[in-house]
Amino acid sequence: MKHKFLPMPTEQYLEFINGGLDAHGNKPTLAISDGGGMPCRHCLDDIAKGDEFLALAYSPFTTKHAYTEVGPIFLHAKTCKAYDADTLPPSFLTREHYMIRGYSKATKAIMYGTGQRVASADIGAKVEKIFANEDCEYVHVRSATYTCFACRIERN
């Protein structure tokens, strides 16, 4: 089964690069990439050495409750194209592990038993097992090291 790998919505991305405030009400920080594997959450590619990027606090949720995490993310400071494919983003394979978690259609909360650290190459198979539960609406992929949001996966 193929899945939809969804980056940060373009509307949110454009708001941030045009001066919008982050999840904590702060202006994103502008910096220059050292090329150290900093993935943009809009195009899902790494930000190249020497490129400007924004660092900001981000929550991928539309409501607030106990399970709506906020974490640091990076974005290209200059407009990039949103990731649009039903396959694992190539930049994800440059990292050894990620965290994945399923979220319930009914409660919008984390589905206990779905959170796990997985090898990058195994994300598709592990997500398939989580989606076997019909109550699962989507899965978040997060950094295994810092747990910041990487992307959302939905059934295709």
C-alpha cells in the first residue's frame, strides 16, 4: 500500500517565511545552514550549506490538548516547493532512525502502542501495521533524536 507523505501545509509555510509568528508567539530565527542535515519541513529536503533557513517552534495540530506537541523545526527561508509524492522522501534515508506515532480519528490523541523508533527504511512497513487499525487517522514521523515533527503520513 502506498501512503501520502504530507509536509507542513504550504499556507503555514508561506506565513512563516513572510514574518508569521511561531507556536510560542516568536518570530522565527533566520540563520545560515552549515549543511549538517537540517531538513526543511515543507520540501522535505535537507537545507544546503550556505542557504538561509528559519528555525521556529512548530505544532502540526489544529487544536490544543495534552497530545499536541510543539517542537523546533527548520524551513528554507526562500520559497521551496512542497513535497508531493507517495513514497518516502529520499532525504529520510540519510538518517538512521525516526519515531512514528499513530493518531486516533475519534480522539485525535496518540494511539498507545503505536509509538516506536524505526529504521528509516522500515517506515513504510511499520506504518502499514499501524494503519491496520481502522481508528488510526494518520501517523506522524518525528526525529528519533529530538522528536521534532518531520511529516504526516495518511492512507492513499
